[in-house]
Amino acid sequence: MPLTPDRIVRFLNSVHPYDALPADVQTAILQEVDVRDVKKDGTIYEFGATLPGLFIIFDGAVEVRDEQGAVLSYLGPRNSFGERGLLKDGVAVTSARADADSILLVVPPATFQNLISEHQPFARFFDRSRKPQARDKDLATTQVATFMANAPITCQPDDNVQFAARKMRDHHVSSLCVTDGDGRLTGIVTIRDLSGKVLAEGLPIETPVQEVMTADPVTLAPSAIGSDVLHLMMERRIGHVPIVNGDVLAGIVTQTDLTRFQAVSSAELVGEISAAGTAEEIAKVTARIPDLLVQLVANGSRHEVVTRLITDIADIATRRLLTLAEEKLGPPPVPYLWLACGSQGRQEQTGVSDQDNCLFLDDSVTDADRTGYFAELAKFVSDGLNTCGYVYCPGDMMATNPRWCQPVRVWKSYFEGWIEKPDPMAQMLSSVMFDLRPIGGHKPLFANLQDETLAAASKNSIFVAHMISNSLKHTPPLNLLRGLATIRSGENKNTLDLKHNGVVPVVDLARIYALRGEIRAVNTRARLVEARENGQLSQSGAGDLIDAYDLIAETRLLHQVDMIKQGLPPNNFLQPSILSDFERSHLRDAFVVVKTMQSAAGQGRGMLS
């Protein structure tokens, strides 16, 4: 069947972002599109060639390879390719060949650029960075879905008022949404109703809720904004606004929710922790971290800003616990330094964090002080951190482990041994310890060790090679055809592990670049930026990897926020089925970039240009 204009239009209407273009624009594209038939194994373009435009697969299959010939992806109908080169300088950064007889639509470069500049859906689709712009916190313009209570406490119309009162008391709420058996909102009953209509009028406790509730209360949709809630509360003189999808209850916003949203800030939490007198008091503050995480993401803060602020709270909690420990145990017998490694060390904590820490002690410390005073200090702080939600490290990478509570001279011997004899255990320990960051105590105990270790490690090619090999153990979740590969079994079946298969591969790569370039930064993104600036990585290649990391890290945070808003503990396991085609496409592309960089590192090559 010939490829008629009508067939092309119908096809474009089935492919995003072309389906979002106005009909007249789609018609105009028909005048520009070139239709190409390519036989199986036929070359579409070579690396470094000038691209004739953006390719869209109408039928067939295409194999895309990198500069070294490694397969990046296999693409089928409705996929686009060639955009990376077009968005840079018009020169192909990959090569492509037909893996089957194929029909391709080619959108000329000028048309492609015009579509990006004139049509936002088109521009958004091909912006692979997806970097949000930070905004000031503004309740008035924030969507209600961001700060509403997602699981409001409810009762049924025929429940009695005593039952309602007890339910409010037990759940520490001032209202109940009244719903029928299908979850449809029929009314709302508040403490004011119970006091003014029941207690004041002497009604029996068996009175049905439906006789005192406010029937058919005013509601808003989840898409409403904060100013809608504020105006409604002021106009109607009410303190509770149910949120509904159609007539089904979705959430509720109270005056307390508005106050909490406006009040939660990292600075406020830090201030309260600094004044806390016990680990339990600190825990009451750190319990609000999920609210802060939701708020920061909703306000458009970048992922590295969010994780930095979340980590700052862990840092101040640690320092406060150190102070409380000294108040209990007395002054330390010799100078010491508490350090964090892992995500806290890299300032990359999210809503899911355990503790990874160690103690550096002055070389004058005695064994009695090390196993006495400092062992007690380590236990006090680690137990306190666990109370605050930073659970004990499953691998016992904590200062409570005598191995990680040692004089500086012993720490130097550790690093020297790991570098000189890089066995698998040494590789694992080095990966953790190269992310060390001082938290509290005498910082000079670490300064010289960091510089000396980086210098020695960067000069030992065998050690670096072992570290590279170790870094490749965590791979992006891609199958042989470069599609998304989910976990096959267990409680997290059919999900993507956005930590171990998402951000960790980039963390490992960044650590290698830091070792090679003697980069002192421990934050992953900072390492990548510095590696680009010192010429270790090319501008274009580093840009791709940073963009890929940003997308993966932001997707992880958005997933955790979604879980928090559902009243669930956040985790790192995302079901790709809940993503749109658009989101899956970009996430897959980000994983492909990371996989390509791992391949380059494993073969001893630098970043792709």
C-alpha cells in the first residue's frame, strides 16, 4: 500500500509529540517530509556525517551504534532518532543502519528546529535534560495535590456521633469526611459540629452523623491551587476543604496543612535540632523530613539542592548527638573526627537513608580510650541516629565497629594496603571510603590523608583498573535490545531499582573520574562538572552524562514524593508501567548514555565526544 499523505497524518497522530501539534502544522509538515525506503542492513547514516534531518520509523527496525560500534539501541515503529546530533551542530554522534526493510520519514533540520522553537510540547519532548527551574516557595500558586492529606479519615452517614468523636480523638484530627460505601463524599463533620450541635443541644450519643454533618460541603479538585483554598476558607469562614475527583473523595486540606506547608523549611528543622536535648527530641524533627522533601520537589528545586538540604539535616543531627555525647561522657581525651561516607558523605541523601560513618582518632590515643570513651561515644551517636530514622548500616560500616574507630596512622595503613593490593574487598572498601566527608570534630585529622590518598591512588594504574572493574558491577536496567529491564522476581518484581541500577552506576563512574583527576569533591554531580572543567571529560560527552544523571536522580525523587503523598514509606523501586511513553523514552535514553559511558570506561577510553 502506497504511503499516502492521509496515512502519514494518521501515523503522526499516533506518535508523541507530533500528536500534540495543531492540524495545520501537521499538514505543513507533509510538504517537508521526505519518505525513504531502506533495505535490511542498509546504512542510514555514519558517525560524523551531516544529518539530513530527524528520522521517524514508520515501519521496520533500526540499529543505532556509538562511535566505537557498540550497540546503543534497537528501535522500532514510532521511534525517532538523530535528534542528538541535530540539537548540537547537525553532525551525527551515532551511526544507524536498517535491521530490517524499513520505511523512514525524514523531517528536515530547519523544520525540526522551527517545531522546537514554536511548539512547547515538541520542545519539551526533545529536551532530554528535563531540568526544572527552581521557584520560590509560594503556597498561593502551588497545586492542592501537593500539600493535601491524601488519606483523610472518614466515617459513614449512619455512624453515631460518639463513634465520630472517638475516631477524631484517636487519629488526632479535627474533622471527618462522611462518605458512602463507594467512597463518594456526602458531607463533613467537625469538632465544631460535635460541640455546637451535639454537646450544646444535649443530643444523645447515638445520634447519626448525618443529622449533624454539613451535607454537600464545598469542595475543590486536586488541580486547584493554594489561593483557591485560601479564598474559599476566607469567604466561607471554614477550616476544612475536601478535595474530590468528580464526587469521589481524594483528600482534604485544613488550616493546619496550610500552616505546615508554609512553615516547613530546612532552616527551621536545623534550628529545632540544634536546641534538642535528646535523640528522641531530634527524632520528632527528622520525622518531618518527608514533608520537607515533598515541599522542595513541589517548589521545583533541583535534585542536588534537595539532597543537599536533606543531608544538611543529617549532618546537624549528627553534630548535635556528638555534643550530647560529650556532655554525658565528658571532654574527649584526644582530638577526634566523625566522618560520614555513602550518600551522606556525598551529600546525596533522599527520603531513604541508613547511616555510614567512622571515627578518626589522634595518634596519641590509647587503646583504653579507643575501646572505652570513643566506643561509648560511637554507640551513643549511632544509637541516636537510628532513633532519628537513620537506621544501622546493614554492612556494619559504622563507628561502632572497632575496625572503623582507629587512629589516623591506622587509617593511613588501611588506604595504603587497599591501593597496593586491590583485592575485591579492598575495592569495595575503597569505593565507600573515597566518599568520606568530615561532619564533626577536629577536621585537620583528615586533610592530609585525603590529599595523599588521592595522589597515590591516581598514580597506581592497577588500582584504578580494579576500581573501574568494581564500578561496572552495577549496570543500568537495560535488556539486550536496550529496552527497560525490570526486576524479575521477589517483592520488587516488575520494578526498576532507581538506586542500585539508576544513580549508583553514575556515582561509581564519577568516583573513577575523581580518582584519575585527583578531584577532592565527593558529591557526584560536582565530580562530573569538575572532570569536565579540567578536560578529563569532553564538553559534549560530560553534558550527556550530567543530563542523564539529573533525569535519573529527579525521577527517583519524584517517585519517593509520590509514595509519601500516598501515605507510604518512600523507596527506590519504580514501576515503569506507571510512566507515560514520553517518560519511559527519556528514562531509557538516560540509561543508554550511562551504559555507553560504562562501556567506554571498561575499555579504557575517555568520554565520548
